[in-house]
Amino acid sequence: MSSRMNPVAARLFAAVVCLLSLLPGAEAADLRPLLKQLASDERSAVVEAVEALGNSGDPLALSILEALQGGTLRLTPAGRALIASDTGSPLQELGSGKAAAADPTALVTPLVSNQVRRAIEPAIAQLQLVSPDGATRLKAARELARRAGPEDAALMRAVLARETEPEIRLALESALARLDLTNPDRDLRLQAIRRIQAQGDIQLKSELVRLTAAKEDGAFAEPDAEVRAAAAAAIHAIDRRQTLVGLVANLLYGLSLGSVLLLAALGLAITFGQMGIINMAHGEMLMLGAYTAYAIQNFVRSALPGLFDYYLVPALPAAFLVCALVGIALERSILRFLYGRPLESLLATWGISLVIIQVVRLVFGAQNVTVANPSWLSGGYAAAPGLVLPYSRVAIVLLGAIVVALVWLLLQRTSLGLQIRAVTQNRPMAASMGVRTAWVDTLTFALGSGVAGIGGVALSQLGNVGPELGQSYIVDSFMVVVLGGVGNIGGAIAGAMGLGIVAKYLEPFTDAVLAKIFLLLFIILFIQKRPQGLFALKGRAAEG
Amino acid sequence: MNGTGKPGKTWKRVLGGLAMLATVASTTARAEETIKVGILHSLSGTMAISETSLKDVALMTIEEINEKGGLLGKKLEPVVVDPASNWPLFAEKARELIQQHKVAVTFGCWTSVSRKSVLPVFEELNGLLFYPVQYEGEESSYNVFYTGAAPNQQAIPAVEYLMSKEGGGARRFVLLGTDYVYPRTTNKILRAFLHTKKIGDADILETYTPFGHADYQTIVSKIKSFAAGKPTAVISTINGDSNVPFYKELANQGLKATDIPVVAFSVGEEELRGIDTKPLVGHLAAWNYFMSIKTPENSAFIAKWKAYVKKHNLPGGDARVTNDPMEATYIGMMMWADAVRQAGTTDVDAVRQAIGYQTVKSPSGFDIRMDEKNHHLWKPVYIGEIQANGQFQVVWKTKGPVRAQAWSPYIPDSAKKIADWTYPWVCGNCTAPKYVN
């Protein structure tokens, strides 16, 4: 209000404004100049408008900011805010949801860049802090814990005073603790440091480091010695905790890599152990499984789009069947004649792998194909600060466990499994007991290839699917089988998990390339000492 | 035929006659002369995701030139070979193109290791190569024209943007790349550049993964812990399809662009086609062209491309996009065609003299000029943020085209070198002119 207005006019003006604010749609009028500023070409003006909206405390401002963040906000030249939808439905009025008519060419889409987004997130958090929904408030409190400035302290204290949920109180207290680190009151600073130590939040560690740092003239940033000592102790505690979290994280990453290797190598352990055939086409079974997942994905997407999220359910058995059938075809036509001839089987299966790769190139194209993750496999679970477990990896560990369990059941509890084990241990004796060894060989090869197919489906969720997918896993599969001992599942599990975990513990220190080199060297040395691998089959025929 | 079964004299005469007919027929067929243009891009393997579109846009440009009457009265004939992301095979195929197919010019290569592999072949056989991809500099060959960005036209402006307030004010950097010459040299230059900006080695984390690497769990986790405390940015020189699992891991571990922005130098619209880009909104790339640039020239270029895709039923259909190396291939081809017309011949030495000073109106709206001295283009610089639809939104750009510095001033050894193929220097990497007046 102008200072030149006389008092009567000022009071009249205030009264009129109050009356106007009672009218519907008038809330938008208060925000109209800010909306006009959002449409500005200057990113700094947009950032200012966003911050002002955050401070306004107006629930309509929250809808505006959320629409801005989601990219659906459109502004008319007159300053009205409209919501566009990307599914093609008509424009809606902000707040009321009514359909609105507007000239599409005159609409302005506000500029949103990282700089603007960095301002939107705390502004939304400010507005969400007073939301009636607990989950929203918690999210807002956590966001403010990371980015709040001193101007938010009053709001946070006010909300803390009437907040009852313990998790939200915790988040708000840690946010305030961060701000309290620069509070003139010494006791408040000590209290803040103790709170940060208890929380163990690595983001706040740098604030503590700054406290203990010395300025150029030798004086410390933090004048009080006791506070400095407390800060140093807190830094040690946070570091120890981070090291522990890091160790656990690497273990989990190693398990997930190990389960990928296990799914890839399990089939090979079965066929290599059973028939002594070095199957260089094993990687291509993985690739065929991945392409089966791709084909099923396309089929489900076109025929049953609503069930797209569950396309993995038919993809797994389909991949098993496809690869088992390909395995049977291979075994019956070519490999059957190559038992006991390792060099020929190596060359023949290498040639077969090249043929399969080229056939896939002709059918699907030489480039990678896109296999989309279903929504329940995207994202991750934040187990601890600094430790996020992606859902896709957790699912693959579970899948590996299930597949191993099923294969174990098959081998130990069915008659086919009994025959497979008999033929593996002593082929001539099994034959003289009436086991049809040729038929058992075919089924074993089918089983190994089918398991590889399932492994391929898992790989399709993690990385690229292209004709050369198998080539990158064949060496790893052989490493697992050689390390773990041929012909038994326990060896494959031990080999896969061991390699996965060791690789993941080496990587932070040596980089991915060197880690691979060290692993190969380790396996070469291990084989010198123990050629039969970790878990070897015992018995005369097994060594023969 | 006589009784022994061996072909008799009559048979021999018949065969000889047929052979003569065949040669006559083929020579008359060859009378329809064409100018052969070599296309040397990986159509399979880890780099196929990036390079296949370059082959397609090269074929499109050749078709366009042929529709306008060809060059010097002859049609252009493309010779496409597939070196399959195999670097030694690149050299073999380059030799095959020049010696066997007798191509007048080659458009090819993406990775610097492929370019380094073919360089001796082109220099030995005096061929001509147009290299359309951003690279690490430290090279200027008599036989190569570089239509992609040198570090000062891409990497340095990107780092300066990240350090600015608008870009997030980064004070810590993660230099993550694929393990070969381009990322290693670029990171050497960037490290020296960051030292001049008072960012010490303690604030720089340099790490590499092999081609085709797919497991980025530990690396993303390491980035997160390295970033705790200071505003950090990641500079990614990952090449090929490893980018797909890398971006997926970023999304899975919740690494948001507002916290730790990732700027990539080898990821464009084409590489993003196979990824769900919604969790990646806000991450950046630096190029000299984006499909989202709004100029009439770009709309015409995109329309031409989409029509070509439709006409030839290319896989991907409507989802096909244009990107910087495609634009660079187009510019290079147009420049070469102009130079051939000016020189009146496809002879390499004549054309080479004519290419310097050539100017082409590029889809970005600017007049792009080939620098006659260092064989590089003057290019504008754009920095864009990934949008949910896989396009880029420009957040920063230079006012106009910037001259390329083939030899980086930030590395002491190369700061002294000059690339100048005009008289009196006539060299690509010397400290003194060859001919002294």
C-alpha cells in the first residue's frame, strides 16, 4: 500500500480487499502476479516466483507448484493457471477441475530447469508440511531436512509444536538440528551435534566438518572447544557407521551379481557335469531366453495391454520351453555324436553359437531391442541412508533361489533326477541297470538349456538385449563352473556367490576392469591347487 | 562330349564365348559411372545403438543429392560396410573401401579408438574421412575433416555451466567413462581445467568401466557417498549401450538430477530412445545440435528425415529421432559435395583444398563454416536437460558458432602445438611453421 494514501482511504482499501478475498476465485487473484512471473523468460524470475509461492501458505499454491513440477502447468496471458494432461484430455481449470477453453497457441508452458526444480522441491515441502495427510507431511519434513534454510525454522518449530507422529517429529528435529549448528546458544549447538550423531545422516557430516575446520588466521570456525570435540566425535561415529553400511551394501550387491551368475551358470553346470560337453552355445541359450521375454512383452503389449505389468509370468515358462526345445534339437542332431570328444564338441558348439547369433540378427535385427521393466520392478527400497536396494535385483536373487530349489527338487526327488545323477556318476553302470542313457542325456541338456532361458529372462530386466548378449556371459559362466566344481548344484552356487561377492568387494578399490583381471588370476591360481574345483564329485567313474 | 567325360573342344569354345559375353556385358553396365561414397559405421555390436542412425542419415543425404542431379553429372553410390564395433576390423574395412571399392570419400567412425585405428590407413592411401562425432581433440590429420565437437566446443562449456549458479554450483566432480582413449584424454583435459578453477584432486573422482559393462551398482553407490556434503556433478563419457544400464541404475537408486546432475557427452536423442526417461528428467547433455531446436531449417531437416524413415520403412518408424552426429554427418556430406562441385573433381587433394572456407546452413539455423586451418568446424554449443519424452530442453547456449581448438591449451604439452594446414605451417601438430619466409 502506498505510504501516500491517507489513513481513511487505506482502511477502506483494506476493507475492500478483505471483502474481495471472500469471493470465490479471489485466492487466485492474490497469486495472479506470481503466476504472471512464472511465465517469465528469465529463470531467476521464475525461481523468485516459486519461492514466493512456497512462502504464501496458500493451498492453491501447492497445486500450482505440483503442476509445475509435473510439467502439466499452462499459463494464459491473463494469468490464469490451467492444467494440461498428457493423455489428451482437455485443459482443466486449476483447483476446480472444470474444463477450460483457451487458445492453445497463446498458452505459455513455464520454463523448468534444474535450477527451478531445486527451488520447487523445498517450496512444495513448505506447503506440504501443513497437510492433513501424515505421509505427505513426512515426505515434506524429510525434504526440508535436506534443503531448509534459516527462514524455514519458524515454520518447522510451529509444526513441531503440534506434531504427534514420531517419524515426522524425528525428521523435523534433524532439520532443526542442522539449522541449530549455527545458533549463538552453545547448549543448543551441543544438542544439535548429539542429535546429528544419533541420526547418522551423512549429508550433515559436511556441516560438522565445517565446524571443526580452521580458518586462515588459525582461529576455528567454532569458538567453543567442547563443541568442537563433540563435533569431531560425531564425525567419527558417522564414518564408522558409513563403513558398516558400505560393507553390507557391497555384500548385497555381491549377492545380486552372484545370483545373476548363478542363473547363467547353473544350466552349464548341469550339462557340463552330465555329458562332459563344453557347450560354447550356452550363452546363446541365455540370449534366446531374453529374446523370448522380448517377444512375450510385445505380444502382451499388443493383445492384453492392461496386463502388461505381469508379462514376466508367462515369459518365464515360455523361455524355459523355447530354450529346452532348442536344446533338444541341438542335442539330438549334433551333440549326440560328440560325446567324449571335447575338442570337436568345443568347435561344433562354437559354430552353433555363431549360427544362432546370425539367425537372431536376421529375425530381430542386429541392434539391441528394448525390454521394459514392469512398474513393480523399477525403483528401489531405501534400506539405510546410502543403501538403496533396487527391486529388480532383489527379484533376481529370489528368482535364483526359487530356480535352484526347483532344480534341486527335480534332481533329488524325482525319478528323472535319480537317473540323471546315476548317469553323471557312473554311466556304464547306470546303463546296465536299465537307464536309457541317451534319453537321459537329451533331457539333461534340455533342462540345462531351459534353466539358461530363465536366466536370460532375468538378464533382460537388467541390461541390454542384443544378439551378442550371450557372448558377455559365457566366460563368466565357465568361470563359475570351473571354480565351483563340475556336475553339482552346490558347487555352482558356491562359485557364483563367491565370484559375485569378491568382485563387488574389489570394485570400489580397483575399478571394474582391474577387478575382472584379479578374479581371473585368482581362478587360474586356484585351479593349479585344486583342479576339480570347490565341490567335486567323488567316486571312481567321476574322476575317469 | 567325348567318351572319357572330360569337356571336349566344343565345350571349351562355348565356355570361352560365354566368358567374353559376360565381360562385355559387365563393362557396358559399368559405363553408367557413379561416384562411390564409403560409409564406415558399426551396424552390430555395442556401438550399433549409436552408429546405425549415422548410416541411415548418410544414405538419406546421398539420396537427396542424387535427386538434385548428383555430382558432376554422376550419381553418388553408397558403399556400406559393417565393422561390427571391432576396432581392428575398422582398419580392414577402411582399406577395403579405399583400395577395393575406390571410394572418393568415407563418412564414418564414432569411437576415437575406431578413428585411431583407421587413421594410418587413410594417411597411407591418401583417403578422405569425415568424422562426425564429438571427441577428445589432440589430433588434426591431413586426411580427416572433423565435423564433431572438440573439447572446447562441448566438454569445457558443460563443466563451466555445472560450476555456475544456474547449473548447481558444483564443486566436486565425478569423471566416469568407458575405458579407452576418448574418455581418458578428455578427463585429462578436464582435470587440468578444473585445477585452473581451483578444484583440487581431492574433489575429483575418476573411474572407468569396460565397453559393454552392465553392472553399475557399486559405481552409483560410490558416486552417492562421494557426493555427500559438497554439491557434486557427474561428467559421463560412457559410450555405447552401457549407457542404458547406467541410466537405469541411476533411476533405481533414486539419484535425482537436482541433487547430483549427470552431464553426458555421448548420449543424445538416439541413445535415450531405448530408456524410460521419466526418472532421468533434469540430467544433461552437451552438444552442438538438439532435435528440439526451433528453427525453420531444423523443422525442414526433421521432416526430411521422417519422410525418409517412412519411405524406407526403417525400424522404429515414427519414433526415430535426429541428433548431433546425424546433423554433423549431413553437414559434412553437404560440404564435401560443395567442395567437389567447386573443385570440379573428386580427386582427394583438389577436394581437400576446396573444403576449407566452405559454409553450410545447418539445421541449427547457423552458417557452419569449416575452418581452413585445423580441419574442424565452427560450431555453436548447446546444453540441454532431458525431458520426459526423451527430447532435450536447451538451458544454455552460445551466441553463435565457436572455433575449435584441436590442441587443448590446458595440457602443457599440447598447449604449444598448432594445427594449421595452410601455408606456411602446413602441419597438424607442430610448434613451428614448416616453411619459413
